Amino acid sequence: MSKRYPLPDLADLPEDIVERILEVQTKSGFVPNVFLAFARRPAEWRAFFAYHDAIMLREETGLTKGDREMIVTTISAANKCLYCVVAHGAILRIYEKKPTVADQVATNYRIADITPRQRAMLDFASTVNTRSHEICDDDFTALHAHGFTDEDAWDITAITAFFGLSNRMASVTGIMPNPEFYTMGRVPRT
């Protein structure tokens, strides 16, 4: 559901986009609203999801899937993006196997039940999100102290920057979270 822009009908979308949307529906049991909302502009949809997949599904990284979703949830909360906090918070709960972690990091990651390594990662991401021009060698040193590499810092930066875009698009277009996201990782899947 999008408050400002009508969602396109699947029958009106290019075949490659419909195929991907149906794959997601088969896997999750529903179609996340962002997939339909962005599909109104197929070229942008393809570019958006290609970059999403490149950074979020990348295997050669020191970041776990949970780390990546933790960055998204934290940054989305700072950017006040309801859709991304709810949707990625659900995925975070599943990856971390902690039903409270998404609420904690969305509210205040500094006091959340996360590791010092994750806190350092989120400190870096938060600086990138709001004051990227202030990033300096000391920020990299803090990451290195927790075992992160410069490539991991690139990944944290890419995820943060990409979801800055995503947050703004979701908020301005009025994309609302699917009801299914609210119980994911909290209630056993049926």
C-alpha cells in the first residue's frame, strides 16, 4: 500500500519484474509493498533491486546478514522511515533470533542488547548517515579494533547510503508496512 501513488497491477508490469515479485511472494507468503510501489517505474525498480542485492546479499563480507539488517533498522529509525524500520526490523529479528532486538536498536542502539562489535558498526553507520563529511581515520581505527576491515567499512557505508535513499523514497511516497511484518520473528510462522 502506498498513500500517495497507486500500486501498479501485476498484469501491467514487465515479465522480469513480475517473476521476481512472485518469487518473493512464494518465499515470504506475501508481496512486500515496496516491490509493487517501486515497480511503477521499471528501470528504477531494476536499478534499485540490483544494488540492493549487490550489497545485502554479498557473500564476501565480514558482515553477517543480521549485521546488515541491524544497520538498516538503525539507520531507518534515525531517518524516521516507518516502512523500513518495520520491514527490516522483522528480518533482523529472524536473523538474530531475538524478538526484541529490532525494537531496541530502532529506539536506541547504544543501550540495546547487542555486542560491542555491533555497537561500533552502528556508531560508524550513524556517523555516515548524518555526518559523513566528518568520517576520519579515528572512525576506521574504532572499526579495526573490533575486527572490521576497510572493505567492511565500505559495506557499512554502502548499506547506510542505499537505505538513506530507500528511507526517503518510502517516506515521501507513503509506502506502508505490510501487516505480516509486525509479527515476523515474534510469532512462530504457520
